[in-house]
Amino acid sequence: MKKVSYYRDLFDEAFNKFIELAKLKDTTYTRPDVFAKTDTELVEELKTAREIKVISLFNAIKKYNNFTDEEAQVEYDQIQSED
């Protein structure tokens, strides 16, 4: 039991040092998007999804342009008025 307590204390100390170092740095870590799609890949994916009817035009517009609901609605309305 003494060994377990010893290793827990070591872990707690190392963890607390890590937290203090993290607080000193003013940067945040973000996971890189390794599987980011190119525009062509994204368009093909959305086009296929639309063809097999698993995504709406509204959601395709929103996803492709990274729009909010309001921005996507404006774009959707504009597309509908052109047809």
C-alpha cells in the first residue's frame, strides 16, 4: 500500500506541475484537421449526398460555405428565386 501511495503522490505532483505550466502559456492546443477535404472533394461529397437525397439543399449550402442558419437561409432563398 505504501508503494501505491508513493506513486499516487508522484503522479499528483507531476500533474500539478503540468497544470501550472499550462496556465503560464497563453496558447491553446487545437487538434489539426488531418482529414480536411479540398473544395473539390467537399463539392463531390455534397453533390452525391444531394443526388441520393440524404442531405437537403439548405444543409449542403450551410456545410459547404460554413454558414450560420440565417446566412444559409438567405443563400437558399436567393437560389430558389433564380430557378
